[in-house]
Amino acid sequence: MKQILTYIILPCLLLTACRTDIPVTPAQEEQHGEKQLTSITGFYLLNEGNMGSNKSTLDYYDYPTATYRRNIYGETNPNVPKELGDVGNDLQIYGGRMYAVINGSNKIEVLDARSCKRIGQVDIPNCRYIRFRDNYAYVTSYAGPVQINPDYEQIGYVARFDTATLQIDAQCLVGFQPDELAIVGNRIYVANSGGYRVPNYENTLSVIDLASFTELKRIPVAVNLHRVRADRHNQLWVSSRGNYYDIPSRLYCISTQSETVIDSVDAAVSNIDIVGDSLYLCATEWSYLQMQDSVTYGIVDVVSHKLVTTNFITDGTEQSIKKPYGLKVNPVTREIYVTDAKNYVNPGTVYCFSPEGVQLWSARTGDLPAHIAFLGK
Amino acid sequence: MVLCWLSTLSAWADPVLDSIARQFELDEVTVSARRREEPVIPVQKLEGARLEGLSTQSVADAVRYFSGVQIKDYGGVGGLKTVDVRSMGTNHLGVFYDGIEIGNAQNGTVDLGKFSMDNIEQIALYNGQKSEIFQPAKDFGSAGTLYIKTRRPKFSADKRFNLSVTLKGGTFGLINPSVLYEQKITDNIHFSANAEFTHAHGRYHFRYRKVLADGSTAWDTTAVRLNGDVRACRAEAGFFGYLPEGKWHVKGYCYDSEKGIPGAIVNNVWKNSQRQWDRNAFVQGNFTKRITKGFDVQANAKYSNDWMRYLNPDTTLMYIDNSFTQQEVYLSLASRLAIVGPKGFVWHNSLNWDISLSADWQWNYLQGNLADFVFPERNTVLAALATQLDWTYIKAQASVLGTFVFDKLHRPTLTMPVANKQDPQFTPAVFLTAHPYIKDLYIRTFYKRIFRMPTFNDLYYTDVGNIDLKPEYTTQYDLGAEYTKSWQQGFLRTVDLKVDGYFNQVKNKIVAIPKGNGQYRWQMMNLGYVEILGCDVNGSITIDLTHDVLLSFAAAYTYQRAKDLSEPGEITYGGQIAYIPRHSGSATANLLWRGLSVNYAFIYVGERYHNSANIPENYERPWYTHDMSISYELPLGSRVEAISPRLYFALEINNMLNQQYEVILNYPMPGINGRGIIRLTI
């Protein structure tokens, strides 16, 4: 009996004794690229993390030291239970603060833009994208008002909150499942997707009056709208995801004066970024013939409405990008950043290209790298 | 071996069990008409006193004690529990309930958490296939096979009926009454009925904690797991018949449940509201008979109807209310011809040579209320040819299975169904056991190549499915040895040691890859390739301490190196696949003294990663639980023999050290929990 105790039960108890605590995941630092001194000191990259994994993380690239720091949120805010959250969907910097829209955690995480220290959070269920004007932030949400109604349809809304108090003070109902929004003049333009209503997608852009915060009208564009960005010529560039079957993804141009579609560009769109008169886009479209994505890295001239190139990567390195997902262009240096989401569950990669389209460096990111925000001086 | 030592053990401990065991053995003898002591194929079994001593609510809890097995457990009484054998994936395990496979044409996995241990007599896990060539073609069709055997009626002496009433209750608000009735209609026809009700609120505390570099607490939070409630009813009834040189049984099964899906715990979300309803019903039967000397046949048949509804009532998310109905018809005919042997056409005293041929037909149909659903229908024809050779020093089995699959899609928008024929598949298996000059030592090896068909979801699920998918193949190579010995008296009663080393390949692994520009849109593809190098070790020992005290120990250890070789150049290349620990194991101890049984069980799962990228962010800590149980069987009335009424009490404490752990990322498991059982048997 004594032997049994010595050889079987004791080792089991010992095993129990040495179970270690889990430390807050430390950030990892790597050197990438050349040191740079411009008015932009760095950029944050928000990794979405696959749904349910609670693995949304923040990375930071610092230009003056050319260092890439991966997973900085936990280290900077070690006392936040369950860290940043589940599925980061948008990242913006405004007035010295950074706002991370965490869709699966139903919140906007508000951080100090320079230190990345947490300031607070705004709870908005199923929040999608955020934009700002003066003292307010405007957030689109898929979540309908809570109602007990068997025929209830989940209409989306734009929530407005005060950036000083972080209190929501108004909501404005729009179409079904609104995605991006753009604020131009005294109007908010909201891209309605209707993504939960397959195959009856939405096909309009909601126009909201900023002062009264009420929906004025809808502009018909195309099915399943996603992105909406303003250029400096009073134009909105709106992307349609298509219906994934017979209607392909496409880019539309809307005049903010006439509030009508004035042109469209025959290009599929996953992500866009406008710098100066160049609209950078990347697109992955599934081809049932080849059973794989066909990828475009294009630039559209927002003045001529012409697709200038269908591959802004000029050194052939796009072959190594499995799933282009995030796209952002440094407004000062015009360096292009493309993120590779791979299979959505493995760690991704961020690639930096020169304005000429030559790959300068790449770094491993968190899972599903997607949203980049530049930090100015 | 296991059966053997258990019967010695029980012969001594409990005359009832002994008579059961003896009758069971008799039963096997009538059926197979042959002594098959050592299986050609490695088997792990749990039954009798040892099975009862383990604190197990569902079949999944019991399977944890086998080596080479990993359970994916999402936690709680109603939580999903699936089994992965030797890292080949949950879809490669065939689960058989009383001899006939439980199908799931929709997604290929069987939730073992749904199968209660209430009336289970034996659980056996075979790597490769069952050590038997006289079986339906389907039994040759999986990379690993789990047999769940429910209790067959047994009547001691002059008894005409058995009745037992059980009440289980415990933490998580568990209330679990059940009743079993067995009737001897005639000497050769027995009836059995069993019903069970389970209710639990499923709430439990869980705790997450992280520390700073200096060891001080960074954050520490405790919450209650919500929406884990379950309500389930199960009823089974069957007739069991015995014929001269044959037997038959027919049984019906129904299961009805409603449960909450507790979901992942993520930042700012501590409660989910998704729900699931299941209604499963089947009727199945088996008929086995020796037709003439050296020629046996068996027939099996089954009809099943499974309904499932999934509801997401949370209007802040996408509202989903989907329901699916699956139907299956299964018919099988198997035959065996003894060519050479004591009972064969050609008489030989020490040499046996058998051949078997079996053919199965299966029909599956899936209906659903999903948009654009294609209503898939599948006809599968399976044919197996197998042979077995027994000679004094060598036993060998070889089989080849042919699989022919024809799918038809009934898209509501089309007038004619669309056909989708899969390529015919022929897959071999070879098993060899040598019994060299060292007595009680067996050396064995096997090779098996098998595949799993893409499921209806893989092929046809709206938007995700890929109609061009090929089957996912596994190839297994195994080399092992077993030493087993038992003694009728003395200190040491039984010793058993099994060691198996194996190498598996999973080719054309079906994985989901993202497609197009939509969010979370996926496509199923045959892209994965995994290589698994592993080692399973099992040992058990029974010691007679005299004064009616019998002590037994069993332990299992598994080493697995499962390499993801799908994408060369990626960070995942060569990484250990998700949730497979390199080291895992279990240990159990059982002490028997007359009607008293004390059990201890330990389970260890080593460090893992939740992704093939084996980086610190994906690291999962080891976890281990200690469980204890104590039970006592009290004979009532004056008669000491087996037929007297008995009262059985048991008390179980699981996860005694209240370890906070997760098997799956963001699915916290319960801490310390307990259960009490009281059973009256008449």
C-alpha cells in the first residue's frame, strides 16, 4: 500500500502542484524596414481574430525606430479581463484617442492614441464601423432595437456618442445591416448591406442629416453595399459586394451634390483607401471554375474614373499573399500596406510596399490582420 | 485479458456479475462457435466493475480513459463532446450502438455527450476495425471504431424478471431518474425496456486569471456559466431471442432533448442565448444463425429519423432558426464460411481458415429549411471480403472493402434531381498477430487504408459546400505487443501490458478555406495533409490482498506527434495540429471489499496549441483532474444469493482539486462537482 502511495498517487499530486499561472501575453518586438522620420510616427494594426476566439489584438509599427511590436494591448493594459476582445472590425484615431470597434465583444474600446492605454468603452451591440465629426462619434450597428415580434426584422442603426463623456445620446435607424459610413458636409452616408437577409440584400445608401440626426432619403446603388469613402472632389466611392452568384462586386461613384450614382468602375472591391487622387483597391473574387480566389491590386484615378493599373505590386511578390484583406496607404510617404489574412485562423502577415510597388518588408501579425490607423505627430 | 481478469475479479467479488460474465461468455461461444481469446486487433474495453467505478455521466466521459483518444469537450452536462482517435479527426471514428453504426450524414460527427451511461454494459475501442471478420461491411469502414453495448437481459436461476430503479442527482442541478425492466418471456425470448430522464440547469462557476511577470495578479474574474441547461428523455425497448446456434434482437430507441448552447466566453460577452432541440429515433434488428456446419449468416437492419433545430433568438445577431431532418435506412447481410478447422468443411485440429463476405446498402436523406437548400439524398453500397487464418503461432486477418456512393440533389427550383456520383473506392486492411515461444506474449501489426466520404455539409451546404470534394484518406501502420497473464490464486491475479507504436497519414484532409470578399465565407477543399507518429501504452494489474480485498490499477499513456504538413513555407508547417497534446494519460485505482468499491481516477492532458502555428499566443496549458467515487451494494432480505433484492449507493466527486481548465479555447469547464446515485434492483 505504501508503494502504491509512493509510485502512483504522489506523482499525480506533484503534477498538480506544478501547474503554472498564465502570464499576460508579452508583446514581441522585431526590426523591419528602414528608420523614417516624417509627420507620421507610426501605425496601429488591429487583428480581427476568428469569431469566438477572443483573439483580437493590436500591433504597432514605429517609423523612427523601424520596430514592429506585436500584441501590445495585453502588456499595456494588463488588468483588463479577457483582453481586447472578439473580432475587431474597425480602427480609427481621432483627437488623440484611438477607437477600436470590437464587433464580437459588442463594444468600442477607447484608448489613448499615443500610449495605447485604455480610457474606457462604449457598449454598442454588433457594432461595425466608426467615423467622427466635431465632438461626436458615429457608429453603425447591425443590431436592431429589441422587440418582441415574431415577424421582427433586424433593422440597423447609427449610434451617436459624445467623445468626451463616452455616452450614447442618439440613434438613427437606417437600412438592414449597415456597414461603412462617410461624413461629408452636413450629411452622413451609410452603406446598407442587408447581409443577414440573403438573398434579399439591401441596395441603398442611407443619407442622414447631421444636425437633426434623422434619415433624409436613400440613394439606390447596388446590392450588398460595403465601403463608402469620400474623395476631395465631392464624390463618394461606394463598393458593392455583389450577391456572390450572378451579380459581381463593383465600385460606384456618387456625386454628393446630385446625390446620384454618376459612374461605376468595372472592378471588384474587398478593400479601398483613397490618398490624393488615387483610390487604391484590392479585391478577391471567388472563381468556381478554378476553385480559388482571383486577386486584383488596382488603382483608380478619382478624377478620370479610370482603372490606372490592376496590379500595383510590381515585383511579383503578390504571389506569396494568400488572402489580401487590409489595405492602407501612408498619406505622407505613399507606402502601401497590404495585410494577408491567410486562412483566417493562422497568424497573418503585413506587407509594406514602396509607392512603386516593390516589397520593402513584411512582418508576422496576429490572426486576421485587417485594420490600420496612422498615428500623426 | 480485460474480460478475463474482470470475470476472475467478479467471480470472487460478486456472484451476480460472475453469472453474467459466464452467460456472456457462453453467449459469445454460441455465436462464434470458436475460442477467440486474444484479439488480432488491439482493443481497449471498459466494462463491469471498472466501468461502474468511473464517474461517468456520458459515454464521452468513459472514453477519456482509453489511450490514443482525445475528447473535444465544450463543457457542461449538455455540452458537445466528440472523440478523435489517434489524431485522425472526429469524422474517422465509427460509433456503433448495439452493433449498428450511428450515422450522421449531415456532418459526420457523433455527439457522445448525448449517450448516457445509464444502461451501458461495455465500451470497446478498436484501432482499425473489430477483431472479427463475420460482421457487416460497415464495420470495416472506419479508421477507428467505438462499440457501445447496452445491457442485454440476464436472468439468474429461477428469476423471470429484473427491475431496477435508479436516481442520480448532483451539481449543475442534475436530476436523472431511470428505470430498467427485463422480462423472461420464454427461455429463449427476453424483453428489456429502459427509460431515463435528465434535467440540469447546467450553471457552474468558472474562473479566469492571468498574472504579471512578477507573479502578482493581473486580473482575476469569476463568473457563472449560463445557458447550459439541458432536458432530455430517452427510452429504449428491445426483444432478445436465442435460437439453436443463433440469436436475434430487435430494439427501438428514442431520444428527445432541448438544451442551451453556452457558447464561447469572450471579452464583454458572458452569456449566449442559442438553443438546440434534438429528436432521434431508430428501430434496428439483428439476426445471426448457423445455417449448416461451417456456414454462418447474419442480417442487420435499421431505420432512423433524426430531427434537429437550431435557434439563435438574439436579435442583436443574425436571427437563425434552422431545422434539419435526416433519415437513414440500412440493410446488411454478412456470411462466413469455415473452410478449414475443427468445425470447417476440411477438418483440422489446430488450423482455422475462414472467409467472409458481406454486403450493405444504406440510404440517407436530408431535409432542411435553409435558403437554397439542395435536399441531398445518398445511396451507399458497401461490399467487404475478408479472411482469417488461425494457426498455433499466428493469427492473420485481411479484408478489402468496396464503397460505392451515389448522391442525388433535389433542389426545389429544379424539376429533375441532379446526380453526383462519387468514384468507387477499394480499401484494404491487413492484421497479423504472432504468438511466439514466450507464453502470454503476443506481437501484432496492422496496416489499414480507409477514407471518410465528404459529408452532406462538406459537399452541399449552401454556399460553403464543394461538390467536387474527394474522400479524405487515412493510412495506418501499427506495431505492438501485449503481455497478459492471470493466476487463480496468490498475491498477483492479473497483469496486462500493451504497447503500440503507430504512424498515420491523413491525406486530402477536408478543410475550410476563406473565399471571395465576403466576411467569413468559406469553401471546403481537400487541402490538408497530416502525419501522426504515436505511441499508446496500457497497463493493468490486479492484486489480491487477502481478507476479501482486491485491488486493481490501470493506466494509459499516449504520445502523439501530429504534424500539420498542409502548407509548406507557412508558420503552421510541421506544427502540432490543434488541440492534440504530445503527452496525455490516465490512471485509475479500484479497491473492492465485498460490496464496497472505492475508485480513484486521474486524467492528464499535456500542453497543446489551439492552432498548428505553435506560437506562445496559441499555447494551452496542461490540465488534469482527480476524481473519486465510493459505492456500496447492500443485499436486502435474507437470501444471500444473486437473486435477492439489492440496494446500491454511490457518491462521486469529480475534479477534486477544483482545477479551472479549458479543453477548447473560451469554453470553461466545471470545477469541483459531485453526484450521488441510489439504485434499487429487484
